[in-house]
Amino acid sequence: MINRSFRMGLSVQIRTVFSSSGIGIDSFKLAREQYVSRHAPSSDSFKKRFIESANSSNGQIFTEDLRNMIMAASNDQEIDAVIQALRKYNTSKLKFTEFHFGSPIMRLLYVHDKPDLAIQLFMDESLKRIFQDSGSALILLNKLIEEKRYDDAIKVFEYGCQRGFSTSSGRTFPSDVVLLTIEALYRQNTKESLAKAKEIITKVMERDADINPRTAAMIALLAIQQGEAAFALEIIGAIRVQNLTTIQNIRAICYAELGRIEEAINIVHLLADQPPVENDRRRVFPLVLQHIQKAVDKTKDSDLKSRFEDLSKFVSTNNRLSLTDLIDFIDEPINRRGAILHNRQGVQQARSSGFQRSTGFRGRLN
């Protein structure tokens, strides 16, 4: 049985990295409600005609009709008609629009709880141009992680990498898609998942140079849980912006695990020197103090013991201790700025806001 708790006993709650609004699900649901409300009088006749066209060998599928049916489909028969029409539309030589159907289809399947069909379509070679955009992968991966289908999430990512993603940034590996894949491995919390995370992040950094701080944080926490604090220290050292408070907390954990107690204490001291800010939950995480305490308990250095005891009292009594612990903070969903915006080719434009919610510590520790 897999141990899914952190080394210090904090449970890992299952959730998704991106909120439903962050991947456009909330706005999609609202748009569907508005469409149904506006077109209620003609809805039944439209659906009947659309289904007949989708199932007829000679039936023509128009862009506007397919877009409207995605908004109107409410049962299995209608969803099947959408998919059938999508296949016909994909081979049509008469379309002159650049509207991209990948993400809307994935949202439709998301709200109707059809992840298996979504996987089937995403991995259908004949539809590769439809679902090549990174937004399609992001929505599907979010759903799979939500349902704890981590192996399927990793398969989807690897298939997408083999086929290639369309991104406006020019990145070979879309940052948000990589982030979700790493989350799947983080949730598995095994030696094998850590090995796969190392493999993936090596490929990413070879092509795209840098990694998202939250991605690095999850890999680091996974490595720490699997007893590889040295690798965790290396991976957070690869982040371009080193002054994030969360990263500094993880670095302190790494130092404590590696027996570098004085350096761990110094990091916490610098974090604790920051004046308290109302509702700031990212100063010193309790988990960090637990790891340092564990390391201090093993040493015979009375000066270190005394320094840590004084620091712990200062953190606790001066409102420097985070009310949300590190694992819970990492679990908080991201609301992506602009959700998943697409240009006319359907290429993902908006990037994740990462997981930095405030500036945190402003100095870089060597």
C-alpha cells in the first residue's frame, strides 16, 4: 500500500491544481445556460436537424451549427452526434474559419463526466489537429487528476509530447500541462513516480530552459518524501526566481534533511525577520520547523539547539508562523489569469500565474 502522507504525517489532500474557473469550466457552463435560455423555442428542431446531418453520409456540418450544438448537447445521443459531426467537420474541405474546437469539446466532456471518451478522442490520430492545442490537454489532465487517474494522466501527457503541442509561447512543453503531469506523479508518491518526474523534467529543461516554480516545488516535495533531499535541493536551485518564500521554506527542509542545520536555521531566521502582514500565510510553514527540530534532536551541538529554541519561540509568538502548512498551501488551486484564452488558431495564450501570491523574501540565499 502506498504511503500518501508526508514524512512528518501531514496528509496529502486530493484536488486539482487549477480551479474550474481557471480552466474555463465555469464560464463554459454559464455560456451553455445562456444559450439554452435564448434558443429554447427552436432548440428541439435544431437538435433534430443536427443529429440527422451528423448521422447522414451526405449531411453537411457547418461551423456555427457545431459550435451551437456544443452549447446545447445535454444527453449521450446529442454528445455522440457532436463527436460524429466533429469527425465529419475535420475532413471537410469547405470550412473557412479558424475556430478551434479542441478545448470546447473537452469542456463539454468534462461537465458531462466523460473522461474515457475524452481520452479516446485526444489520442485519436485522425483528430490530432483538433486536440493538439495545450488547452485541450490541460482540461483533460485536470479531470483525470480530479478522479485520481494518475497513470492515465501520465499516458495522455506522453502521447501529447510524442505528437507535439501547439503553444503561442513557442515552448515545446506547455508549462501548465507539465505542472499537471508532475502533480499526478506527486500524488502517486512512489520511487517510480519520482524517477518518471526526473525523466520528464530533464526533457523539459533541455528544450525550454526553465521550469514553473510550483512544478519544481512539487518535484522537490516528492523527492523529500522519497528520501532524496539532495535532488530536491538541486531542482529548486534550477528555478529562475529564487526569492519565493515557498521555495525558501523547501530549501530549509532540504538543509535540515541533509544535516546542514545551521543553514536551515538561517533561512528561517531571514523569513521570520519579515514584518507580519495581515492574511499572509507564507512566512514560516510549521512543517519546516518540524524537519529542523528532527535534525536538531540528532545533534549534540548545544549552541544550535539553543538557537533553534529561541527562533521557534520568536516565530510562534510574533505571528510569523503560517496558518496554512506547506502541503495545504501547495494544494491550493490556481485561478489562471484569463482562464484558457485562445487566439484564432486555438493556441493557448494565457499562462498560469504560478503559485507566487505575494513577493515574500526579497533576498537570495547562497
